[in-house]
Amino acid sequence: MAVDVKQIGDRVAKESAVLESIRNEARKVIVGQSELLDRLIMALLCNQHVLIEGVPGLAKTLSVTTLAKMIHATFSRIQFTPDLLPGDVLGTLIYNPKSGEFTIRKGPVFANIVLADEINRAPAKVQSALLEAMQERQVTIGDETFKLEEPFLVLATQNPVEQEGTYPLPEAQVDRFMMKLKVDYPTKAQEKEILRRMARSKPNTDVQAIIQPADVIRLRQLADEIYMDEKIEDYIVDLIEATRNPAAYKLPIKQLIRYGASPRATIFLTMAAKANALLEGRGYVTPQDVKTIAPDVLRHRVILTYEAEAEEKTSEDIISQILATVDVP
């Protein structure tokens, strides 16, 4: 097995230059937000979708569009509004009165990278329209089903639910997102750099397209092959089990959790830990990889009770407590 790990490590070392070039190119436009950019790259490596939450103006949309520009791939942006219809996202059948036939007009979801901007400003029926595309990577219009081209990635932004004009997303859809990222304000130094770069009538947001879809697929295959020891697998299973049965891990938080994380969380936490190891330039996963990525994978999957809300506990508080208690291999 040691030989295999060494071979994987050698391949990771070769690919590290590609991943670093993506980071460097993004930094030409994005100030700070290095964690957000890394998570978006991880989502690309894992072939999964990401939900990004934060107040307006924190470069959520800019980060997604910057990533899209760096890949030789198609990109579309859907601005979610209260009057948006499912056909506006997926496409629809158009009737031609001359021929008496219907023709299919494909919607903006037919792209490699789809930015669902302010996704929680549209009603539930529109969110449901995305489910088939996100999970099955196909779209049905009329009686025809179309496969979506790889890579296919939905990167959604949302404003905090307390803001006016927002709808809470259905749990089934939220669970389809591999990670839910929370974007915070920049530091004072970063804010000053933003001022210098962006406070002009036409700020420079140009980046070079530096990778092909074939590169993305190759990197995904490498991410899948990152070595994970059985002890790390057990650790991941323990973390997920602790969200469902905290008493077994001597955690006095049973009354605070309504629903624990689903098996999808186990899958996504494993994939994300491997992607994090790849970004760190390693061919194997460490417990720290799991701990680093766990809050982003679990924060939208640990559903709290009213009692937790009354005590002003958040899912992040619960996850931190679990990470601090469960034995690390």
C-alpha cells in the first residue's frame, strides 16, 4: 500500500502546479476569500454543488464568475426572482403555428457552470425544478430527457433568510448541496486592497481561461484515488453517527438536534476530505482534513430543535462540540 500512496503523492505533486495556477489567477480579481475559493475548487474536484450564503456585496457572485472564466467551459447565470417560473430555468416547448409542431428551447441550466444567484428569492416550485438537474444531471422537457454535459456544477448564492423577500429552501434541495459556505466581511487590510482595486468606474475583473474540461475530469479522477486509511473512515462515520446518537459519544445535546446528518453527509465529507488533501498537495487524508471541511459539509444537515433556537445555539455550535468530543485517530 505504501508504494501506491507514494505513486499517488507523485501525481499530486505534478498536478499541484495546475491547482496553484487556478488560485493565483483568481487572486488577480478576488481579494481575500481564500477559503471560499478553495471550497469552490473542491466542489469542482468532487463534481458537486455548493450553496454560498452571505449579505450582499461580499464577492459571492464575483468568485463564481471568476472560477467559471478560468475554465474553457460554458457558463450561465440565472437571477432568481419571486416571479421566476420552472420553464425559465429548464427550458420549454415552443409551438410553431406554421408547422403545427412543438420545438424545444433549452433553458440556461444547459451549461457547464450554472450560477443560481440569490436562489432563495424564488418560490419552491422553481427550486424543485432544479432537483432533477442537480441530482440526476439531466433535464426533462415535455416527453424528452436531455443529459447535461460534464462538468456540470450549480453554484448558488443566497442572502440570509432574515432578509426581506427570501424563502427558506426545501430540505431535499439543500441536502443536494455538498457544502454550505458562509461568507464573512473582509479584514481592514483586505478592505483597503478592495478599495484600491475596485473603486473605479471600470474595475478589472478579467482572468485567463487556463484549464480545459478534460483537465477537470483528470483532477477528479486523482481526487477519487487519494488514499484514506480505515481509521479515518471510522472517524468520519463516528462524526456522522454523533449527530444522530450524541449520547453514545457522551454528548449532552440530544434535545438540541431534531435530525442528524444523512448518509449523503458521509459520502460528501469523505469526498471533500480527499479534495482538501489534494489541494494541500498530499496523496493521503489526515484527520485534520476531515475537521477542516466538516463544518461546511454539516452545517446545513444538522437540523436543530426549537429548544436549541431558544438557547440561541447554531448548527455550527453543535458541530464544534462534536468535533471537540469525538476521538481523533
